[in-house]
Amino acid sequence: MDELLRQLGDLALGSIPTLILFVILVLAYRFILYGPLMRIRAERRERTAGAMERSRLAVARADARAQEYAAKLRAARAELFRQREQRVQQWNAERERAVAAARVAAQERVRTAQLALAAQNAEARKEIEAAASELAAQVMGAVLPASKAVESLH
């Protein structure tokens, strides 16, 4: 058993330089490789997060602009629609005025034509009355001389 303890003691004594070398390697790894690697990783994460934040801001600005453009487009369309409706109303009013003017002109022509017809009618009546009087005189002249001739035969 003493031999076993002595071998264990020699083994422990022989492992001390390995243990010291291991601790030195772990510390060297920590300071030389792991520390800078973690800093670079943190920088990348920060840059990535910054880029992500910048991209989110850019997307938010683009959305705001898109909404602004959409609002302007809606306003422009509404204005065009309003102008179109105004033009249609104006055209309808002009058409109504033209129809009313044509109606008045047509009524005036009808009234003029009625007056002309009434004048022609009166003229025709005068002519008929004059012709009737003349015809009556002719008939009387034709009938009366014949009746005088008939009386002279009797």
C-alpha cells in the first residue's frame, strides 16, 4: 500500500507541471483568443443590431412616405372627381340654358307663325267676303236682268 501511495504521490507531483501548463494555456486562451473573439462578436452584434435598427427606421420612413403619397393620391383623386363633377354640372347647366333658349326661340317662332296664320286667315276672310259680295252682285246682276226679261215677256 505504501507503494501505491508513493506512486500516487509521484503521479501527483508529475502532474503539477501539466496542471500549471493547462492553467497557463487556459489563461492564454482567455486573454489571447476568447476575449478578442467575444469583443468582435459583440461588435458584430452591435453592428447587426444597428443595421437592423437603421433598416427598421428606413422601413418606417418608407411606410410613412407611402402613406403620405397614398393620402396625396387620394386627395388628388378626390380633387379630380370634384372637378369632374363640377364640369358635368356646368355642362348640364349650359345644356339647360341652351335648351331653354331653344325652347323660347321655338315658342317665339310658333307665336310668329300663329300670328302670320291669323293674319293670313283674316286676309283670306276679307278676300272671301269681298269675293262673296262681288259674286253675289254678279249673281244678282245675272238673275235680275233675266227676271226683267221674263217680266217683259209677261
